Amino acid sequence: MSYKVVIAEDNKHELDILYNILSEDITLEVVGKCRTGIEAVKCCEEKKPDIVFLDINMPKMSGIEASKMIRDKD
């Protein structure tokens, strides 16, 4: 069994590092990489991930705000 994962991080370097780490785990499938909270919400609506990694401080919408929208839409 694998878990679908979405990552949201505005720093591209950190996003790539987190993606590489998570991609090594055979139980995880990274289905989305996002640079903003808005992108994360849209990606979660489309991909229906099991796990979401959200950066707290992102432009336009924080990870906290995005998590509330994702939770409310589920």
C-alpha cells in the first residue's frame, strides 16, 4: 500500500530536498509539488492525497490557511 502525498513549500531548493527524501520511501507517492497555499488547495482537490506537507509561511496564503481550506473541502 502506498500513500499519496502533496508537498507545499515556496522555497524551490527546500521543495526539491523534501521531494527527494519522500520519493525514496516506497510507501509514499508524491502526487503534487506546490509553491503556494493556493496551489496546494487546488492540488489537493484534484489529487485527493492521504498526506499533505505544508510550509507555514508562503506567499498569498499561509500553510495554516491552506490546511483549513483543505480540511473544509474534504
